[in-house]
Amino acid sequence: MSKLCGDSEWALLLAPELPYPLAGGGAMRTASLLHFLAARFRLHLVSFTMGDGPQPASPFPPGTVERVDWIRLPVHRRSLAARGLRNARRLLRGRLPLSDRFCQPTSLEAAGRAVAGRRYALAVIEHFWCAAYLDVVRGRAGCVLLDMHNVESALHQGCARAEGWPARWGHRAFALLARQQEQHWLPRFDLVLAASDADRRRLAQSAPGARLAVYPNALPLCFPAEVAEDHCLAFSGNMEYRPNRTAVRYFARHVWPRLRRQDPELRWRLIGKNAQAVADLVGGDPRIEITGEVEDSLAELARARVVVAPLLSGSGTRVKILEAWAAGRAVVSTRLGAEGLPAIDGENLLLADDPDSMGGAIETLLRDGRLRRHLGQAGRRLVETQFCWPAAWWELELALSGLIPQAAARER
């Protein structure tokens, strides 16, 4: 790995979500950038903690993060009524939900104190929610990147299509607000990273003056051992994330009943943190297993016969599909769920956009072990060649190779 040049040996990573433990697509993406930066710079991480308790232990691999500063956020009530009231107030004030959560004046001031007196060759701000921290770090970094895990305007548009009223109305309003904010913030960064070429095209339409590059979601080169398949389906992810909750509801209502009737031994396993967010959707069905957060999601997925991704909304690319491929398992997904990936129906997964075709695709795979193995092996080859951390780092190295020296020259 080369050492990128700049006017400092330090880099800054400002991340609203901790990358470790590696649980979920957001953490995986942030961790990949953390390791990229740590291999090239001395790394300063600024992240967030909730409430007034002790600061979290730093769960980072040795030799990666040299300095950590924490910004404290107040604890919010998590009930549906409390969330609805907060979001109604945000709409009235013209504030996106997570931007309002993470970019309070006191938080911006705390970040300013954390970086005071420091110089960075490169600063990376994770998530569009935190774009306002650009004003805090701009004078201290030769080059500032924004990493867009999702296109927020597209994410809210998708949620508006998938949800009923009044949530649909709220998402439509937030989608318009997000597009306005994208137009305002994106051109001000030296580089904006998109998770896929589809997202890059969306961002180019939202903010024509922005400098854009694709930094794909990717996994470490670490694959689970071969294990025997359980007779079950699997769905993985942060169950509190709105597109995941919507996907569980859709599958539970429209696909699972058919599969359950036709195969009395089949089980459906939900893998991921915040399991309470979907408990009300599965109706106490004893053949639906909710594991909660697991230590090794790839190993858990490797035990499934088929992995499903019945997503109806979302943006970016789905790490849940990459993890299923890395585990060597066949995937059935909606086209939206596979968006941004080189997904070829019948070659590396099966695509199905309505309940009947999804149920039929799953039944085919449950019967056809040869097809399951073919799809799983093809998916793993894609991860090994295109969606592993080294491949993603190479793409980012190219995007940055001429950018950091230019930024350093402007600062001098």
C-alpha cells in the first residue's frame, strides 16, 4: 500500500456509527475506510456516544486508531409515538432526522474542540447526516471527503413508495428536503464517495457540481468454513433500519405463508441487531427464529439453505447480499435489493419482484442443490475479485492519488 502525500501525517475520520464490532453494512463500510486510512496515516477518530455514562471502550484492532475523541448526544426515547413527534417537529423546522440528531450546535462545538490545533492531510466525514461538520474541519484538512452510504433523497423516496400513510407523506417531504441539502452540501466537498455507480448517477443529478467517485461496499478477505445447511431461509441486517423492517413485513405477509404451508419443516431465521423492531411483524410464529446480534454473521448465514433479500426500498448496495455470497449461499432478491451489484439472474442469484415469483424461486432453490451451489460459488468469486477490501482500496487510491497533493498545495 502506498503512503498518500499531503501536508500532514494525520488523517481524521468522523463517524456517527462505530465500525467495531463489525455488525451491519454501515459498520462494515466504515471499517473498510478506517483500515484504508490507518495503513497510510496516523488516524484520529471522532465518534459519538449516547448519554452521560462512561466513554465506550475502544474496540479497534491494534495499530489502527491512534487518537479517539467522543461527542456526547442526549438519549432519546425510542417509542413509536416519541419518534413520530420528533420527526413532525423536524419537518416543521426543515431538518432531516439524523442530521438533526447528530448536528446540534453543542455537537459541532465539541467536534471543534476535538480538532483544535490539529492539521490533517485528509478528513473523511461518514454519512450525509454529518455533512455540516465540513465547516468544522475545512480549515484544518488539506482535503475533505464525504462518504455517502446511501443517497438520502432516494432512500426517502423508496420508503415513501413502500410505506402507508402518514409515513408516506413524511418520507416524501424528507426526500424533497434531502435533495435540497444534497444540492447545498455535496459541491462543497473535495470528493464525494458513492456506494455504487447507480448512486453516483443519482448524486450527479442532485448536485451537478459535485466531484464524485465510486467506493464500493466490500468485505474483508475472510470467509467462513464450509458447514452443513440447515433447512432454513435467512434474512440479515439491522432490523431497526426502515428498509429492513419493511422487507420483513413484506416477506412475512406475502411470501412466507405459502412457503410455510408447502414445507412443514422449513424455518425462517432473522439475523441481526435490534431484533425487537420486527418482533411484532412475525406474530410469534414458532418457525421464525430471531437470533438477534451474532458474533459472526457470515458463519450464521453459511448455515442457511437460501438467503432472501426482499427489499422494497433503500439505497447504496446491500452488504447482506455480499455477506451471503461470501458465505457461499444462494440469494433470492428483488431487483431493487440487488441494485448497484453485478447481479445476473440465474448466474449469481435469482431475482423476483412479486410474491409469487419470489416464492417460486425459493422453492426451486430448496429442491435444486446443484443450482444453490452454482449461485453461491459465483457470488463468492465476485466478492473475492471485486467486493473485498483490497479491491475497494485500490479504487480509492486512484481517486485520491492526484487530489491530496493538490489540496495541500492550495493550503500552502
